Amino acid sequence: MKIVRLILEAYGPFTGEEIDFASASTDLHLIYGLNEAGKSSALRAMLDLRFGIPLRSKDDFVHASKDLRISGIFLDEDGESVGFIRRKGRDRTLSAFDGNTGPQKENDPARSDQEAALSGGLKRSDFELMFGLNHERLVEGGRTLLEGEGELGSILFEASAGTRGIAPILASLDADAKQYFNAHGRSRNAVINDARIEMEQSKRELKSVQTRPADWQTLHRTHAEAVADLEEIAAKLEILRREENELTELRAVGPSLHELDRLEAALAAVAGQRDLPENARETRLAAAQSLVRAESEITDATEDHERSTDGLSRLESDPLVIEHADAIERLATTIEPAARSRIELRQLEEGIGEAEQGMAQRATRIDPDADLSEILAAAPSAGDRIVLNDRLASIGRLGERLDGLAQRTTALEKQLKSDNGEVLPPIDPDGLTVL
């Protein structure tokens, strides 16, 4: 991240001071001042803002250690403004805020990716060597030059970087380089030398196995002829395989073809026969069953005939019976009607008994104290029945006439009531009966 503004809220000799790096159009800034003006303190503030304030900081001579605060506005890789504020402490001392609005009373802790971007992935010591050249490191570098140790370039590098012991490092690097390549010999201990020897050997082997153009042409023609022969053999093999498949199929259907020939011959033998109806099978089965039953009946009839013949042969003929054979046959023909007559007689007797029981019950309802014979004796004769029927008819006609007069009388009474409003005496029914 690129710093835009450094805010020294409470650090070293500063209280609420700011250093603005965005006001100028250049990226090179020169900060100068009198001795003890705070130039080194400002440089340490930039380091402490990025990597944290040490627990034993020497910049707490004005402000208490717990009150040390450094803020800064930075531009991230997307050009967005991001602010950070650092306090002195042991854990999560860096907070982030919006660079456009400034720090708030309560700011969110900075994320781990923001801390990594703020330090550039460097350690504090590496950052100091690269960007933190101060008076102490300049004095140390001058002392190294005066001592004259190593080459001038190494001494200058050590003086500029504030480091010592560049010569041993270069010697170590040369020794390491010789393990990979030795320019003054063909040592196989060097990795690159060994690889070079192997490469030359591989080139020789490649040259030994390479084919001359004439030989290659001969081999190419031979290969082409072999490919053509192979294609021809493949085509012949394909034809043979098809023939083999056809023979296999014929071998598989051979029995079926023989059976088909046999059935066609059998069909040709009956070609002139009439076609049977659809129900011929059922008709044949029914006829076969009838034939079996008929044969069984013939067998039974034959056995009966044999038994009858045998019985007839054992019979002894009586001359008297033969003499009266006609009379006996007539008598046999009358036996069945006589049996039927006896059955009918028995049925009539049962009907008469039931009729007598019914008459007795009716007589009891007519007169419980009278006998059935007395009631039968009191029954009217045919002439009396005629007279009684006439009188009953006359009574029916008189009853109908009486009903008509009663309806007429009722109508007259209603008419009189409506005309005079008088109440007439009721009509004597006995008088109507006399009428």
C-alpha cells in the first residue's frame, strides 16, 4: 500500500501533527529539519504504523505508553482510500477506517489481508534495510568502508544497506554455483556438466540409430507394400467371415428347413382335400366322445342281451300259460290303468275327508250346538233358493230407493232453512221405512 498522509496523533514529540504526501505531484519527498526536530521519530512512526509499536518504545517520553497513537491514509492496489490507526498494546493493535471520512470513536479491527498488504509481505528488519536508512546505519556503513574489508562494491553495498559480511556470502554463493557448473573442467560432480556429458552421449546414440535417406525410402516402400498386403488380407478375411456367418446361420436353421420341407410335402399330399370349418376340432372331439359313449352302450346292450338270452334259455315253458297267452297279455295291459285308478280313488277319499272337516268347522260357526246333519237338513231346497234370491234382490232395490229419498229430504231441509230460517222437526226414519 502507498502512504498518502501520516497522522502523528500522539507519538514521540508530536501531538496532532500530519505529514501530507499527496499535496505534491511527485513521488519523491524530502523531509528536513533541525536536530531533534523529529525526523527520525517520524521515520520510526512510519515503521511502527506498519509493523506495530514495540513494547519498549523510546518514543513515549511525551505521551504515556498506553496513549501512543499513529494513523495513516493509504491507497490500496485498486486505488481506494483506506485508513489505519495503530495503538500500543499486545493484541490486535491495528484498526481500519474509511479513508474518506476519517477515524471514528470505535473502529473495526483490520483484517489479516489488510495487515499483509500494509507490510508488503516483509518483515520489519527487511523493511528497515530497504526503506529505513538512518544515521546509525550510515555510521555503521562508513566504519565498514574504513576497515576496507572485501571488494569495493561489496563495501558500498554493505554501507548502503547497513549490513556486514557480504564477502563470506559471495564465497558461499560461488561454492554453491560450482556444484551446478564448473567452467574450467569436465567434472561430473557439477549438475550442469553432468547433464552436458549425458546430452553429448545422447547425441552420439541418436546419430548411431538414425536411418539414411535411401534406407528410409526402401523401408518406406516395404512398409507401404506390407500395408497394402495387410489391407488385401483384411478384405479377404472379411469376405471369409461373412461366408462363415452365413454357413453358421444355415447350420442353425438346417433342421428347421428339413421340417419345413416335410410339412410342405405333407401339405401337398392333402392339397385336393376340402378345407375343414373353423369348429372342426371341436366337432371331432365331440364325435369322438359320442363314439366312446356309443361303444360303451353297445357293450352294455350286448351284455344285457347275453344275460337275457341266458335267462330265456333256462326258462321252462308251461303249456297252460302258452294256451292263455292272449288273456294274460290283456290282463297285463289293464294292470297299469287299475293302479292309476286306485291312486285317484285314494286322492278322492282324502279330498272328501278334508271337505267334511271344512263343513264341520263352518257348521260350528253357524250353530255350535247343532249337529252337522241338522244344519244340512235345514238347508233350503232349490225352489226356496230361488224365492230367497228374489227377495234379496227386492231388498237391495228398496235400499237404493231409501238412500235416494234420504238424500232428497236432506236437500229439501237445507233449501227450507235457507228460505225461511226455520228449524223443521227431524224426519222419522220409521216413517221412511214404511214408505
